[in-house]
Amino acid sequence: MSFVRPFCARCAAALSLSVLAGMAAAAAPAAPAGLVQEALPPAYARWQSSLDAFASADRERAPEPGGVLFVGSSTIRLWTDLRQDFRDLPVVINRGFGGSTMADCNGLVRRLVVQYRPRHVVVYAGDNDLAEGRSPAQVLESFRAFVGAVRTALPDTRISYVSIKPSPLRSALLPQVREANALLAAYVRGVPDSDYIDIFTPMLDADGQPRAELYGPDRLHMNAAGYDLWQAVIAPHLKAGRPAGAAMQQASTAVPAPTATPVAQAGRGR
């Protein structure tokens, strides 16, 4: 004797969900060639608009591999003359996203760094971590993880960490900034093919306080004079064609002597 098995409501619901999922997968656009396609990290939702903008720019004109990539928070994002300031380098990529932390940079390292296959990565992040309540040790751990991810995927890529700057708005955090910078400098000394770039020291006045003339009205983001100083300090670390493994593991760098009133270059428009 044959019979027809009843089609229960639970089975119907499961079938409907399966069909809908299949339709959604078929309708989803394919990821552009060259973009990283692993599962989205938790930081993606917070920074989706910035990451979408980077992806759109990449589709229009993908940066060539082997360049120098700057990544980090708004200090990098607002460096509008970055390519002009380092115009002797053939490829300069700006992947700064405002308000980001070192933890964010680590969480998004494949999308922000690895997929571009740079020969040199310059990182500026950490002050927002401290402002959000993370400890100097946590900033170090995020950077350590970032270095590990970059070196696993790109073993020949040089990594430079730019020290956390002393902002007038965040003067209360100066003890944590000093501690974080000391931890990061000590760590970088033991990492081959890397260097710690000290911008903290030249941004202090004779009393050890942040130099207000290097900052804009918000007392957090730099003006043209501040970026001029950064360019002068960072440029020696980015010489085109510098061989991997060069002796650049110092914990600080020679910097120009502070002047009372640095003059911004005309037409920089920051």
C-alpha cells in the first residue's frame, strides 16, 4: 500500500528559506578581481563607507604593487598632499580612514594593506585607541598582530610605525602616549626590516608640551606646518629603492630643530 507523506509547515518554511538564499546568492554581484574576498571582519561595518570608497577608487584605477602605502587614522586621511609630498616615489597609496584605531587597522589589514602588495607600509594609529580607553599594552598588541599579518602574507614588505603624536586637545593622555610610544619603539627594535619614526619629540615645545602652532582650530588635527614637519621627518625613511634589511631599526630618527613659528608652504590647502 502506498501513501503520500504529509508536507509539514516546518519543511515548507525550510524549503522557502533555502530557495530565497539561493536567489540572493545568484543576485549578489561578483567581487571585483583582485579584491580580498574572505569573511568580513567586525570592523567592516563601522568603516564600510570608507572601505567602499577605496574599492570604488580601485575599480577606477588600481594602484600598482610595490608602492609605499600609508595607513591609519585621520592624520593620514587628511594628508591631502601625500603623493605630492613624496613625489619622488613612483607609487604612493593613502589608506587613512578617519577616527580609526590600531585595532581597526589590524582587523582590516588584508583589505587595507595586503591586497595592494606594497614594498613598504607606513602606519599611524594608536591615539584613538588611547582616547577610547585602551591601554598602551593593548595598542602594542594590536600593532604586533598587524605586523604578523603583513609579514605572513608579504614577508619582504618593510613596516614603519610613526609614533603617536602629542595633541593639545589630548594633553591629559600624554603619560599614556609616552608609555605606548616606548613600548612600540622597543618592540620595533626587535623586528627585522622595520623602523620606528619619532614624530613625538619634534612636536613638543621646550616645556615638553604639544606645539600648538602645528595644529588647527580643533587642537587635534594638524595644519600645513604640522604636515611639513612630518614630511621632513618621514622622507628619509622612504628612499626609493632602499634595499630590504637596511639598518633602519633605530628607535628614533634625527629631526629638524623646532622653530618658533613654522611657516606653511603656500598652496597646500589643508
